[in-house]
Amino acid sequence: MTTSQLTSRGAAGPAEPEARSTPPAAPPEPYRARRRLRLRLTGPGLLGARAALAVLLLAALCATAVIGAVTVRGDTSRLRTTVSERAAVAAQLRFALADLDAQHADTLAPGMSADGSGAYVGNQLEALITAQQRRTEVSDALRQLSGDSAHSDQVGALLDGLSRYDDLSGRAAFVDEQSPDRLAGHPPAVTVAMNAQAGAVMTQTLLPTADKLAADYRQQAGRAAAKVHTDTRRWIAVVGALGAAALLFLLWWQRELARAYRRLLSPPLVAATAAVLAVCLAGTVALSSGAGAAGTADSQGLRPWSRLAEAGAVAAQAAAAESRWFVQGDDLGRSDAARYTALTKRLDTLLAPDGYATAAERPAYEDVLTRYRRFRADDTALRRLKDAGRTDEAAVLLTTVGRGDIAFDFWDFATTLDQLAARRLDDFAHHAGDARGALGGWPAVPAGALGAAAALVLLAVRPRLAEYR
């Protein structure tokens, strides 16, 4: 062996142990998925969870039934209040204002006979008494409506306009009283001018404001009636859905208990299921009955009454236009004559019973129409006498209270119309009361029944839990 070979082996010798001293790299650990915690309820835990779920479903159903009943009853109460305490009062206000204007004009028609006999022609006292009554009715209606803050501006405008109207009509009457010997149908020119100004305040300010106020309340009543329908159907759907969920769960749980514990039925759970079924059926029937009664109140009470109340106000405005035309003459009264024609055309439509009167109600509508035709015939006679220059006879026809006279025949027509409207309003109140009465005993009924059902659920799991002790 050569010296170079020994040298190379000696140099390589120390390197081998160094290479062997380096440990090999550890292999990577295989991926292990994390274990998810699973909560497995068995025995008492499972029973408790199912009982808690059943109680929650019953509580939700109870809350829904109670809130639904309270909501629908509140909607019905608001509907009745809106009609009886707002819309009806506003309609009476319109009639009283228009008839007040007619009576003030009528007080200027009577006077001394033109034949020189010194006889007094016409009846002023009846017009004065009726005007005083109407003024009291106007004040009372405004007092009742003043509590509605939402329409305080309109009520304030009516009060302001009424003060101006009272001032002008009062001054017109005062000037007229200074000429006690004037001829019938010919008040002083100053009186006619002041009366025309008062009429302008009535027709341009008071009646339009009262019309808008009455229209607002009619629309409010219509919205309230629609809300009763909408809320009732909504709560029927919610109560039905929750009731179905509670029933299905209780029936399924009854089946599971029978399979797991070898029991045919759990009597408390059967009673709880029956209570839920009873509440669902009773709630659906009660809410449906309430919705039906509310719909009847709207179609057979509110809508016909609104139409007849509108007709009463329009009739009073027509009578006022007629009286003012007679007092003011052809020049100043030309616009009142045109107004009378337009108002009577509107009355012909409002008084038509088609679509609003049942077969049993039609005779009452025909009776109103018969009396309305008498009033129209009297007006035709009045204009014929006025055109012929027979002013004394015309003043008697306008103001005397007797069959065939305008004052009586209009009173007869307006009173009969008001009685028919009052019957329709009574029908509305009756059906609205039925809608509220359909939920009589609620919310006590669902609260009591479903509270007992929850107690029965807890009673049903008690003997099963006792088996684990």
C-alpha cells in the first residue's frame, strides 16, 4: 500500500461517523379532521327539550290569538267611533249650516200685502225659530268636532267664517226690521246686499269647508272599515299557521312517546292537543264572523248612510239657493238659480235606490222620492208665481207651513230622508256591534285554554321523567 493511499483513507475516516450522527427527518403526520361536538339528548334531556318546544309553540299561539283579538276589536271600536262621533256629526253640521242659510233667507220673504189691505203675508216666525234651532245645532256640532286635533284647522276656519256670517245676517235682519211696512218679497236694498254677502260667506267658505271635513271623515271611516277586513284576514292566517304547527308537533310527540315508552296515549297531551284545536277553530270562526259582520256594516250600513247623509246636505243647500233666489231677485239671484238646478240634478242621483236598497228597503226609498217630487213641484209653482208677478202668493207658498207649501213639504221631505239615513246608521252600528261581539270573551278564551294546555304538557312529561329516577 502506498503512502498516498494511506493518506486518503485517513482523511476519509473521520467523515463517516459525522455523517452517521445526523438523524433522518421525521415523516409528516397524517391529517386528522377535527371532531365536532354533537349534543345528543337522551332520556330526560330529550323529554325536557320537547316539552320546552311545545310550551314555546303554545305561548306563540296564545300571544298571536290574544294580540289578534285585541287588534281586531280595537279596529272595530275605532270604526264605530269614527262614524258615530265624527262622520255623523260632520254630516249634521253640513245640513244645519245649509238650512240655517235657507231660514235666514226665508225670514226676509214675508211682509205686507201689495193689495193695500194691510195684511201680513207669509210666516216669518217659523223661519226664525228654525234658524235658531239650526244655529244651536251648528254650535253643538263644532263643539263635538273640536276635540279632533287632526282637523283643528278646519274647525277653526268654520268658527271664523261663522262669526262673519252671523254678523252679516244679523245686520241684514236688523236693517229689515227698520222697515216693518215693506212689501212681501221686497226687503230693503241694503238688506238684500248684506244677505247676499252672508250667502257668499256660506257658499264660498262655510259649506266648502264643512264639505271637505265631512268627506275627510267619510274617507277615514272607509279606511277604518278596510283595515278591519285586512287585519282580520291577516290574523286568521297567522293563528291558523301557528295552530297547525302546534297541532302537528303535539301529534308527532304523542306518537314518539307511544313508541318510546310503550304507552298507547298520554291523556294530558291529548287534552292539550284538543285545547289547541279548539282555540284554532274558535279563533278562525270568531275572526271570520267578525270580518263578515264588518263587511255587512260597510256595505249595508256605512255606504248607504253616507249617500243619504250627502243627499240631506245637498237638499238643504238646494232649499237655501231657492230661498235666496226669491229674496234677491233675478239679478243677484241668477247664480242661486243655477246653483239650485245643479244641486237638484245631484239629488236625483243620490236618492236613486239602485244598487243601495234591498227589496225590503226599496219602499222607504220610494217614499222619500215621492216627498222629494212634491218639493220640486212646489218650486216649479213658486217660480211660476214669481214670473207672473204674484209675489204675495209666492211668499205664502215659500214660507207658510201647510201641505202644498214649500216650508212644509221640504221639512216633510228632509225629515223622512233623515229618518231613512238614521235607519241605515243604526244598521251600521248593529253590524259593527256584531263584529265586536263575535270576539266576545277574547282574549280571555285563548289565554285560558292555551295556558291550561301548557300546564297539561308539563303534566304529560312528569311521569316519564319519574321513570329515570
